[in-house]
Amino acid sequence: MWQAGQGGWSSFWDAVSSPEAVAALKLSLTVSVLVALINAVTGTAIAWVLVRDRFRGQSLVNSVIDLPFALPTIVAGLTLLTLYGPNSPVGIDVAFTRTAVLMALLFVTLPFVVRTVQPVLLELDQEMEQAAASLGAGSFAVFRRIVFPNLLPAILSGVAMAFARAIGEFGSVVLISGNLPFKTEVASVFIFGRIESNDSVAAAAVSVLLLFISLGVLLAIGALRHYATRFDHA
Amino acid sequence: MRRYGLRTFALGYLVVILLAPVAVIFYRAFEHGFWPAWHAVTTPDAKHAFLLTIELALIAVPLNTVFGVIMALLIVRHRFPGVGFVNAVVDLPLALSPVVVGFSLLLLYGRQGWFGHWLIAHGYRVVFAMPGMVLATIFVSLPFVVREVVPVLREIGTDQEAAASTLGSSGWQTFRRITLPAIRWAVGYGVVLTTARALGEFGAVSVVSGRIVGQTETLTIHVQAAYEGFDLVGAYAASVVLALLAVATLVLMTLLKPKEETR
């Protein structure tokens, strides 16, 4: 990593601010923010359905949530490309578009929010909700005032992990995005390309940025964990 | 009614993003029957890639298991300055792009790397060879055992360990008789996750291996190479092998999890 600093600050800056690097970083950042937001909603909804709902096959669904952790990313990318690519059996072709990048990232980040929210929801005492409901609160008000504040730290740390994962993701994106510079090339694919063409300075510069983003996210999660459990050691 | 709405939304999302794509890959692999797929995964290159992947996992998983347990003990049982920082940094492989991981190994051990120059001069090849791939696999699968064991260690507390040592048992005896039995399910769960990650690693290994067919090509890299070489059956068939390994992982995770919860 120190390679990035070898040419001094100015060569680092030149490498990071080259139009292609900026485009790749911008794409990674915007798509990852989007992925984080979508996961906050869908992840919480899935966790809710797994904990509070009862239906046949629920435990199977519960096991399947971890599939993106178990499935190699390159296979994840290939599966999406097969269903939503040029030879799609359902007639949807998003290959080599930004939508494809978004879908690949949604696939690999799916478990994060579900798996952080689920245990908190399980532990959550339903008496508070019943009390609120008996005092005349509608079900949305109960969710917003009682459930949501309790889940928020878990949602945030799940979202942060999903964001960190999304911004550095490589395997699942590499086949389906087509890696078109300025269009569908994400940061890690940009780095990979620069390594292949022996441009260590550019690769190292963007790597350092990604490294700092990851570290920042991890420290934020650590602080969040500390904050959420601040009353536990009373 | 709203309950069904939410259920439909959550399950529908799972089907569109997760289940339908994975189902299609099985369909595509066996579209022309079982034997073309079988022949595609038993070519010498595919077999070599498969064995190499297994070999990498066999080296990385035991090392990470031992390291993970030691690290978890350090984080939970010892107070030292910076323990919070160490705790956060252990997660780094989860958050860091695998390409960046591979690239940093390249910068350290490559031809122009810090150690690489000396290593190559003395006849050791790390990058584009087995040692580099082992390092990459170890790096990316590092956090899982630690992550699973830390909360369990916190929960069991130190009472029993303290009792054992007042009764005269040595540190190693206490660990083997008291601590290890208490954390064994968590270790097992962590090992399953570590194995899955090691078998499926792509980005970091892709950078450090050089992707030489029949030499440093792992099964995941073989999938990409086959797809890009228009060998679709080969790519799908190898993917099915990896997907089956993933399903086996899920089954093991499900089997290990309830035991851990009812402990």
C-alpha cells in the first residue's frame, strides 16, 4: 500500500483524479449507497417475516438467507447473468448496465441486514408493543415509535457492513457488468485492470481509498456497537 | 391482509434476487443431459482446478481455526491497550475488497515488492504460485472463527475456568477440559464459514495467482475462464459443483446453529 505514497502526494492525487478512476469510484459509491438503502428496507422486512410471521417452509427460507455467504461470488455473478442476461429465459436482459451492477451487489449483500436485525427482533419484548396498541396506537405508529428505535442500531450496523461489502465487491460484478469504463466499471474492477496493465500507481491510489473507506466503516460499526450496548454493563 | 403483503414482498424479493438465478444455473448446466456436464467437470484442467481449490482450503482452514481461537481468547480474556482497535481490524477482510487484498500481496511479494526481490533472488516464488494463493486464502477467510467464538467466550464468563485453576489444573488443562468444550459448536460454525469462504475465494486469488491454466487456476477462476472462452457448459457445470458445496455449507450451518442456541 505504501507504493501509493512513493511518488508523493501529487502523483497519488493525479492517479485518483484521473477521469476513469473518478468515474469508477463515483459509480461504486452511488451504487453502494443505493444498495445500503434498499437493504435497510428489504433486510428489515425479511427479518420481520422470519421472526413474526408463521408459514410453511419458514425454516428453509431462514437457511437460504445465508446462501450469498456460502456461494462463491463468481458463481453468483454467473447465475444472475444467466437469468437476467442476453439468453434470459424470462426475457429480461440487463447485462452490461448499471442495473446489473446493482442486482449483483444486492445479491451478495442480502444477508447482512437480515442477520443483524433478526436476533434483536427475536429478543424484543412484545409487551411494549401490546401496551402501545392497547393505548390506541395504530400498527404503523407502534412500528415507528416502539419497534423501529429498538432495531435502529442493528439496522445501521447491517447497512454499514453491506455498504462496505458493496463498495469493494469484485467477483459477482466482473461478468455481468461488462466492465465498460465510464459506464459500468466499478472501483475494484478498475484496480484489477490497472494491475493487469502494470499501472501500480493508479491501482495503489484507488486501493488506498478503498482501504480507508473499509477501515472507516469498521470503526463506525465498532462505535455503534459500543453505543448500543452502553447500558449493558451497568 | 397487511401481513400477507409483507410476506409476499419479502419472499418475492428473495425469489427474484436469490433463488430464481441459482435455480437457472442448475437448469442450464443439465440442459443437454447429465453427461455433457459430467465431461465438462472431469477434463484435466477442471479436475486440477478442483483439487487445487480443495488443497488451498485444507491449508487455510486449520491455520485459521487455531489462529481464530487464540485471537478470540486474546480479545475476550485479556485487557491490553488497543483491544478495541484489534477487534475492529480483525473484521477488515470482511470489509476490504479482495482485489485490494491480492494487490497488497503483489506489492509485498511481487517482483518489485518489498520482500519479493530477496525471495526471487533466493529462488522462492510467492506470487503466481502456491504460497501467494495460500496467503490470499488465509487473509480473506481470517475473521470467521474469531467472530463466532468471541460472543460465546463473553457469555460463558470465567467462573468455571477460575474454579478449575484453583483446583490446580494448568492453563492448557483448563483450556482443553473447560473452555474448548464450551466453545466447540461456535468453533464448528466458524470452521464451516471459513471453509465456504476459502473454497469460493475469487478476487484476491485471481490477482496473485496469475491464472495459469492447469497450474494456478482454482475452480472459481476456472468458471470465469470457461465463460470467457465461450465454454458455457464448462462454466455452468463448474458452477454447479461450487453451488453444491455452498448448499452443503448451508446444511452444516443449519445443523450446527440450533445446538449452539440451546446450549
